[in-house]
Amino acid sequence: MDQQVAPVAHVALVGAGPGDPELLTVRAARLLAAADVVVHDALVGDGVLALARPGAELIDVGKRPGSGVAQDLINLLLTRLAREGKRVVRLKGGDPFVFGRGGEEAAALAEVGIACEVVPGITSAIAAPAAAGVPVTYRGLSASFTVVTGHRQRGETPVNWAALAQAGGTIVVLMGVAQRGEIAAALMAGGMPADTPVAAVGSATTDVQSVVRCSLAALAATSVKSPATIVIGAVAALDVTQVLRTLNV
């Protein structure tokens, strides 16, 4: 009589990209189509979740202002599901290793002997500016770009905005809508000109994408709806998509 081999406990940490389902990687789409259970974040849209296998269990563990599932509980959930032999996809907005706590989850799984596959996704730090026609680097304007979180938990080392103000290049801020006034003030205090262009791209690559442009000095008073990616620097004044529309491309 043949012996049944127990399935290997395994979790795939998958980047869902910036929002548009067509921007998923082929590998991500294949894993979703085969998953038994998809543990997803709040920013993963319905269009992406619709690619999951029919009958797959969808578990929302998204963190929202004032609420959300604790990270330790998410780690325990992934461990339990994997040990049950289920094909688990941990689906995270953007890229799992760009402010997505994917590194923490991979480490937690490794500690208990669970195999982990990491599938990169297109981070909104690049996709959102591109969708708004803003190249994060541009010859003569920006030779570098820095991606930084605008949200720090109590007790964590604060972002050195003064250093970023002096570094030059483009600054891309994720999760910084609520703190945009403080960020702008800190950058200007560090020497960044008040008239530095800013572009805030909301719900990038989706049907409800919005783009708000202003100066750094006006950012605090400018209405910006979350979630949004904030681009600060000379390139934020550009809109390549406008040129393409003129050319009917």
C-alpha cells in the first residue's frame, strides 16, 4: 500500500502591484489561480482578488486607521494554514518587501520551519508616479530617488527629513498623507525650497486615480485623499502622459 506523503508547509508572499490587475506578474497570477486561501491586505483591490481560484478562501487582515489585525496574529494565521497543507498566498499591495512587513513574515515563517516563496510586485513608489506621468529620474532634473515612509510608530527612529532635503533628487513618500504638513515643514526647515513641486497620486493605476499638484509650501493645506503616493522634487512638475495624449499615443 502506497504511503501518502504529507504536503510541505509552504507560503507564497506575493506582491499585488499598485492596483491594476494587469500589472500583476505572471507568477503572481498563477499562484492566485491555484491558491486554497488568500490572506490579503486592505489595499488589494477586488480586481486582483477576482483572479483567485473559484472557491478559494479570502481572509482580509488589512490594517486600517484605528483598527486592524496585529502582526503576530497574522504570522500565527499563516503558520496554521500552511501546516494544514493548504496552498497559501499572502497577498500584499505593491511589493511585499517595500514597507509591507513581508520581511517580518518571511522571518517568522522561517523560524517555525515553513518554506516561503517571495514573488516581487511593482511598488507604488514607482508605479504611482509613472501613472501620473512623473518619471522619478530625469536627465538634468533628478539623478536619484529616495523612497521613505511617512508613518513611524511610537518609539521608532524618526525620519531624518533635513538630510533628505539636502540629498537632492526625488523623494517618494508612502503612507504620508496624514503627516504631509509635518513632512513639508521638516523638509523646508532642512533647506528645501518652498516652491519645490509636489504631486500626490491617489489610488494609482485604478479607475479612480487622482493627481493633485502643488508646491511644497502648499502641501499641508492641499486636500489629498489616502491612499496616495507623494512625489517631491523637480520631476513632480512633469506630466509625460499629457505629451502622449497630445500625440494620440
